[in-house]
Amino acid sequence: MKNQLTKADSPKKITVIGFGLMGAQISQVISLAGYRVLAYDVDSKRLQSGLSLIRSGKYGLENSVRNNRISKESAENALSKISTSESLEDVLSGADFILEAVVEDLDTKRGIFLKASQIASKEAVLASNTSTISITKIAAVLDPASKKRLVGMHFFNPPQIMKLVEIVRTEDTGVEIIEKVREVAVELGKTPVTVLDYPGFVANRIGISVFMEASDILSKGIASVRDIDISMRLGYGYPMGPFELGDLVGLDSRLRNMEALYDETKEERFKPPELLRKLVSEGYLGDRGSKTESKGGYYEYFGLERPSKEIGK
Ligand SMILES: NC(=O)c1ccc[n+]([C@@H]2O[C@H](COP(=O)([O-])OP(=O)(O)OC[C@H]3O[C@@H](n4cnc5c(N)ncnc54)[C@H](O)[C@@H]3O)[C@@H](O)[C@H]2O)c1
């Protein structure tokens, strides 16, 4: 598939490493903003399934055209800007903006950035979409000049819908790198915030804390999932309650984030609730688009109707 690399024509390009759920969906956002995407995944099947997700996933191009969010021409144009490759060297050579979205594993991410620091342009932005791994820990294997170019660029799922990007800086990240990531995030239609590398960064750390408290209230029989969600919508102006949000982002992914935060901090307040573990082990994975079979989330488990969209609007 190497020869596909020349087919798109935009001068701006981003190299995406890891073409799973996030890598593929972010690639859709990038290409719709007019950039070329050069995507690599160690598993060639993920290159195919990633393209299918972009075409016909829940938040994919076909549905966006159907819902009049974009024109058919924009969708076709976006798709034509995405090239895939089975060669990491090919996508890295000459790259000046690398966004890593591989599996959440420190050594795998270190390996990718080590290689990127050796092959890509010496000015290239080295950005990681990790949700839970310390950017400083990834940077530990890099030489001092490359450390300055390593930064977190944390999108939220589904990135086609969620507007936030956390730019995660280490003590070493250069200001020009933060500025470049900020510019790109804005061009992608996102609102960036800059945060210092810290377990859970900002949004997940607070979001998980709210979810923990909601789970505690639920376990004590104080209120139902639905009434807790409605309380946060109407009492605090949240667009979505903690359980609805958990279902939306995926309960397996929520559990992984919580386990990582707990491992990193060893603070009891981040220890994943037993009920969440039970739901995930029984196949209640929430709403995962076309990625996995799921029995649904908290609402399906308790046989409750979701609060209508109008509540809190
Ligand atoms: N899923 C979410 O809700 C979410 C949200 C924000 C950020 N993230 C972060 O995004 C990253 C990816 O998560 P995901 O949910 O897309 O996972 P995923 O499992 O869907 O995709 C990971 C991909 O990485 C690939 N991969 C593994 N090793 C690789 C290697 N050495 N080189 C290239 N590709 C490799 C896998 O084949 C797979 O396609 C993680 O760091 C995660 O923390 C996830």
C-alpha cells in the first residue's frame, strides 16, 4: 500500500500512527479540515477497519452527509486525503507533525517516538493522544532536543463531536511546539486548553471524580442512574449526566482510564466501582459505535429509559 502516499494533494499533512478507534476518527476530523493524513498501523486489518469506520461508522462521513452536516463532495474530498501505509518508516520520513494514537502501552509509545525522533524531520511535532500515560514518562527515552518536541494532544471520544483538545506539556515541551499544536487544534475546529502533565490531566480527572461520587450514591440506593443524571443536567447545567456520559464514551474505556488513574495515584477515591467492573465483564460496554458488540450501558443494565434530550436544554 506504499504507493498510496502520493495520491492526496493538500500541502498540509499529519502523520497518524495507530489507526484504531481514535486514530481513524481523528483522521476523519483532520482530513475534513483540509489536511492530508498519512496513517500507519502495525495491524493491516486495522487500516481497513479504520477506513470503514471513517466511511460508515456512527460518526462517519456517510452519516454526516445524511444528516446534512457536510456535503457529499466534502466527504469524498476528505476520504481522498487519507492514505494508509504498512510501513512506519514511510509515514515518518519527512513528517513534520506526528500524532500517535496507538494502544495505551508505555513501551509501545516510547518505541514509536524513539523511531520518530530518528526518522522524521528534526523540527517535527511529536504529539501523543494518550488519555492516561504520563507524557514525561514517554519522553524519558528521548534525547534532550526531541523531549522539547514531545507533547500531549488529547482528543475526546468521539472526536468528530467533542470540541476539547487538552494540550499536555511537560517541563521540557517547547513553547513553539505548544503554539503549533494550538494552531492545528483550532484549524481542526477544536478548542484547546493547555495543562501540565498530571495523572488524568484535567477533564478526565474531574470527570472520573464526578463518576465516582455518582457511583457511590447509586451503590447506597440513594437515587437511580436516571435521577442522578437528571440531577446533574438540571441542577448543575451539565449537558449529560455521569452515567449517560460513561455509556457514550464506552464503559470498557472508562474502566481502563480509571484503572490507570488508580495505578498512577494509588488514591482510593479513584478505585473503579465494583458495579462498573461487573457491567464490563458481562458485556455492557456502553455505546462503542461499530467497534464492539455491546449489550448497552447502565441504562440497559437497569432497564431504564434515557432522559429525553430536551431535559436541561
Ligand atoms: N477510546 C477512547 O475513548 C480514547 C479517548 C481519548 C484518547 N484515547 C487514547 O487513544 C489511543 C488509542 O486508543 P483507541 O481507543 O483508539 O485504541 P484502539 O485499540 O482502538 O487502537 C489502537 C491501535 O493501535 C495499534 N497499534 C498497536 N501497536 C502499534 C504499533 N506498535 N504501531 C502502530 N500501531 C499500533 C493497534 O493495532 C490498534 O489499531 C490510546 O492512547 C488511548 O488512551 C482513547
